[in-house]
Amino acid sequence: MLFSGTSLSDLSRTAIILIIAGFISVGSAFFIFLELAEDVMEKEKFAVDRIAIDLMNAISSDPLSIIVGWITEAGAVPIITVASIVLAIYLLFFSSFSAWVTVYFGINMIGISLLTKGLKLMFERQRPDTLAQYDGTGFSFPSGHTTGAATFYGFLIYLTVISPLDRKWKWPINILLATVILLVALSRVYLGVHFFTDIIAGLMLGLSWLFICIGALELTIWRQRRRQGNRQVR
């Protein structure tokens, strides 16, 4: 029993899968984040950061740098902010989704912004290089572009999963969105404004917060449906 008069079977299969996956992902991601955070706090150096920088330098070229510069903008604060406002308006006024979807989307995006800023100030890790051209200013850990991309495009993946779209469209759309998240994260290392461990921490933090918000959303919608069902029975 979850609550009085309810059971796990009242939840949709999608909700159950998302909640279970969320618990596993949050636990694993939080553990990885804490391990990295502890070492960063102690000013440890990571071999993987040096390897990643050397690899990016080896494949660097002018044409690729132009492309990567465009890619990294997909995680820039102005782009994510404008896209979030547009999506919130669509969800609230033009979609068939519950209003709770918009509420938790807002919590998802505002929350990750506050978490990222707070953690940057806490750890005060210096960047490998400062490049204002690519928003490479301020502290480095965790990567803000990465946390923003993980939560925004990750929420789009969730919306695609629960949408009535045919499955043949859902897979390519979600693969594309997941690819965008990874490319934005890697672009920060290629451009030299973040360490590899910054983007790993960003991915772990972003995905953890995303799953927490989605899990809370699914439980809220479930409880709303339960209340509506109880009223109809009465």
C-alpha cells in the first residue's frame, strides 16, 4: 500500500518504470557526484581531465571549432531560458498535458539553475581557460551548460515518452535529444572552458534533479487522478 486505499497497481506502467529508474539513477548519480565533489574540494587533479584535454587538442581544427561553437550554444543560458519560456507557454495553453507538467517543468529548470550556481560558489573551481566568447567565465564545477542541457532536453525526452506519438517517431526524437545533451557537454571540454570532470558532474547533477522532478510529477498526477476517481465513486 502506498497510501490509504491505494496500491502500486494504481500507477501507470510508465510511471512505475520512471520512478524506479529515477531512484536508481538518482542514487548512482548522486554517489558519483559526491565522489567527484570531494576530490574537487580537496583540489585533486584528475588524470581523465588531462587525457580529455589532450584528445580534444589532437582532433581540433578550425572547421570543427566553428561547428562545436554552434553546438555549445544549445546549452547557453539565453537559449535555454527562451526555449523554456516558449515550452512552458505551449504546455500551459496549447497542449493536452496536465497543468502540473508545466509546474514541475518550471521547478526543474529554476531548481537546476539555483543548484548549479550554488555549487559553483561552494567549490570555486577555476576553469582550464577563460573564454567569454563561449560563456567560459566564472567558476567551473559543475558545468552549467551541461546541467541546463540535461534538464531541459531530458524533460523533452520525458514529454516525448508520455506523448501519443507513434513509437516509430519517439525513438529517433529521443535519440536526437540525448545526442544533443552529450554533444553540448563534450563541446565544453573541446572549447577548453571546462574539465571533463566538470561535465560528468554536470550530467550526474542534471539527471538526478530531472528524475526527482519527473518522479514527483508522476506521483502528483497519480494522486490527482485518485482524488478525481474517488469523487466519481461517491
